[in-house]
Amino acid sequence: MQYTTWKTKMSYQDLDRDIAHLELVLGLISTTDRIPLSYWHGKLQRLANSQLMPAQRTRVERLESQLRALEEPDDMARAGTPVRPATAASH
């Protein structure tokens, strides 16, 4: 079975391959990589907007969570949130 997504026709097998590729890549990337995290968000968003089987949707949701977790340390640093609570200095 095939259906239309963002201007191309992809089969469920094609979607599985895309998801598998993202599972591999997102396990290797960091916030300092050459390709910005926004690129990976876009790829995940296009997949999320596709007609996915329930198992595929679960995998995409897991990847989205993994990508959000990657961004959290950067978000905290930009907000000025300390990573550890400050301790009182003793004299």
C-alpha cells in the first residue's frame, strides 16, 4: 500500500527505513553537531504527519522524546538554570 506524504509516495517499508535511519542517527548526534537539531525535528515532523502504523507512530514518538531530551541541557543553560543547586560557602 502506498500513500502520499510531503510530495512523494512512500510505502510503509520506506517509512520503516526512514525511522530506522533516524533511530541510528539520533543515537549518535549531539547539540554540537554540524547539522542543527531543527533539521532532525523537521524530519520527525514530516514522519509524524504521515499515515503511520501504530508501531511506527510509537517509534516516532520515542524519537521525538529522545530529541527533546538532547535539547534540555541547552534550554536550561540559555535560561540560566543552574545544573546543580548552589551550595553556601563556609568560612
